Amino acid sequence: MKKIIISAFSLVLFASCTKDITSLNIDPKNPTSVPSYSLFTQGQLVLSNTLTSTNVNLNIFRLIAQQWQETTYVDESNYDIGVRTIPDNWWNALYSTLITQELARSAARTDITDAATLKNDTAIIDIQEVLAWYTLTTTYGNVPYSEALQPNTITAPKYDDAATIYSALISRLTADIAALDETAQAWGNADLMYGGDVSKWKKFAASLKLKLGILIADSDPAASEAAVTSALADGVFESNDDNALLAYQGSTPNTNPVWVDLVQSGRQDFVACTTMLGYLTNNEAAGFWDPRTPYYFTLDANDGYSGGDPGAGSSFSSSSWPGGLKRILANDPADIGSLAQPTFPSDLLDYSEVNFYLAEAAARGFNVPSSAAEYYDEAITASIEAWGGTAADATAYLAQPAVAYATAAGTWQEKIGNQAYISFYNRGFEAWTEMRRLDFPNVPPPANPTSEFPVRYTYPVKEENVNQPNYEAASSAIGGDKVETKLWFDTN
């Protein structure tokens, strides 16, 4: 599998052409200073690429969540995260994001002279850092936080309690939202997600606060409701127009990582997983398919939908592939679907997701404006429309007794969990997180599992080797460094 590309737009140092021969002392390939906007863009891309990648050395959450299935090498589908040192790679990528953003924060103090712009830019950097910290803590549990990112002074950082980190992250978002000034500028074209639109960043920060608040609903209901109330007051996403989509370009190295892994690499490693297909086609007996199915997967060799069973090898040529119909009907093997196009954006947080969280808040009895059923309907509609379906498609889908909130089987956790799982397609990390929180959907064990369903990543091997006392303390604090050890928010 081709290594994940984490490089950002080229960092270029412009040197003036003068007769001053001292310029010959400058190495253009190793700049001594880098502008803050380049560092900001790089950090943004590293985080987006990490969360979007399908590389089995880094991001295997689509496989753990049984959205996709491997065709030949099935270690990761069987929960083997150690064979490729995946925990080390994931850890490195996320901390690299944080380091780059801190460098951007430092450079901005020199680059940006307008106080209001600097305040906006700094707040936006911090919001992106919160997203990276959220991802780290919900993957591992306790992680280095207060003593992290200080290599000149602290080489063996302690691990902080994850619940304490979460509380700090929510407070940081509150401060960032208050700091943002919509009358001032911010990052401009260096911002690949919102183009420097401060109002969009405010909504993103509020929606991210909602996300963090809901995650702790079982472990700390009071703090959860307070965060949800605060997020709503700040103003969360109001439509798909607010979605946090990072734009990619049509040429390397700034292309969609899914395209890199599925098309540019020339590999044939992934097909649809029968688990995901089962949820998409659970109304097949009534003659109704989920309208997102043709956007999620291609038709198979028999003009239907089929895939591989979890953890078992499968045929690429005869199965449904990740992607959509697009030009696949023209038998163009180089184009395996919309999500595998080089410019297909990464989705870091969206309106559908926000509505699922609000549906859950309502179901828990939190003081929110609408009912669980209303938010649930809006979440599903937003997902269908974002993928290319229509309002009529959504209405027809929601009319199915197995889908409608009033008649769908199970508790609110099952209703919301199953539909959020479908909507989180191609966002494996979030699908995995919702499965851990709500315990739905129930997925079958893979063919040859190396463990029970993993609810966390183990700590990197290098931490055990070079930061041993702090590693051992952290492992003991969370109940053991095992993939089956539940994290603080997973209390069921």
C-alpha cells in the first residue's frame, strides 16, 4: 500500500535576486523560517489526510467498523493492529498535526501585525488543535497533554487523565468562540476548509463542542448537558452549507487520500463489507433500498450489490467497490466512484452528525428545542442530500417502518446508533466511536479475530520503550493497555 501522503502545499522561500553575495549562504531547500500560513495549511492537511486515509498502516477504522472489507490481506479486518505498528503511526500523525499547528501559532506572532486578524488566526489554530486532541484521547484514553509539545524541556511527558483533558478542550472551544471576530480577517486562501470565513469557524467550533459534550453523556451527564446547552447558544451548524469539508486538488500531492490509496496506487484491496450492505438493504424485502447505496458502492459484476464477509478474503472483480456509480457504468476501471475522485473532499464534521447528537440529547431529556424524532429525521435527510440524493428520496426512506423513529425497532440508542452508522460511511473513526458509545449497531465477529471488538488502540510501542514510567502509570490508570479496555466515556 502506498505510504500516506502527509505533505502540504510546497513551502517556498522566495529569495531576491540581488548582487549581495550573502544570499548564497541561504539554502532554499532548508528554510530557516516558514510563513505561518504555510504551516497552518500543512497542519490542516495532515489532520484531514490522517482522518480520511484508507492506508492500512494508519487508518483502519472503516475495516473495524465493517464498512469495507479487505480482499487478500485480512489482518486488519481481524483486528490485528500490531502487525503494522498502526497505533504508533496514528499517534505520530496526530502529534505531528499538533506540532505543526503550534509552529503556525508561533510564526503568526511575527507574520501578522493586525491584532484582530492575529486573534482570529490564533483561535482557528486552537480549534483545529482541539479536534486533534479529541481524536487522540478517544483513541487511546489518557495521553500526554499538559507536558506535551515541549521537546526542549520535557522529553518524557506525563500522561494526563482523559476526562480532565476533555474538560479543558471544551473550555478552550468556549474561549475560541468568544475570541473570533467576524469583522476581521482570518487566514484567507490558506484555509482549505472555510477560506477564512470566521462565521463558519464559529459554527464549526460550536458544533465540535456539541460533539465533545455528547461523548461524555454517560460518564458525566451534567457536564454533557452544560456543553450541549452552551454549544446551542453559540450557534451550531444549520444546514449542509456549513459542513466542514476540506477541499482537495486534482493533482498530486494535494489529492484526496482515498483516491491515492484506491486509484493512484493501482491496488485492489477493498470491497463492500456485507455488514454495511446489510444495513443499506434491510428494506429490500419491501422493495426499497437505502438511496445512498449507489453513492456508497458500485454495482457488482451481476448489476447488484455484494461484498466480503468480515475478516474473510473476497473477490475484488465480482464484488461492489467503494465509491458510487459515476462512470463505473461505462466500465472505466480508473474511476471507481465519486468518493475516490482526486478532488472529493474530506468530511471532518457535518450537519447530519450535529442532528444525530441533538436527537440523542433530546432522547436523554436534555433541554433542546426539538424532539428526538425531528432531529433524527433532519439528520437522515441531511445525509441523503449531502451524498447526492433528493428530499423526496429522504421522505420515502423515512416512511419505511424499519426506519421511521416511531416504528423502528429497539431503544433510542439502537435507532440513532444504526442510522448514524449508515450516515458515517467513509468516516470510519466516527462510526467506530459511535459504536463504542451507543453499543449499536451490533456487528458480527470477523472470521479470525485476534481480539474482541477493539474499543481503543493500544499505546505505541515506542512509548513503552522510551517513556516507560509514564506509560506504565497511564496503562494502570485506564485499566490496562489492551484493545478491550473501555475508555472513560464508554460506561455501558
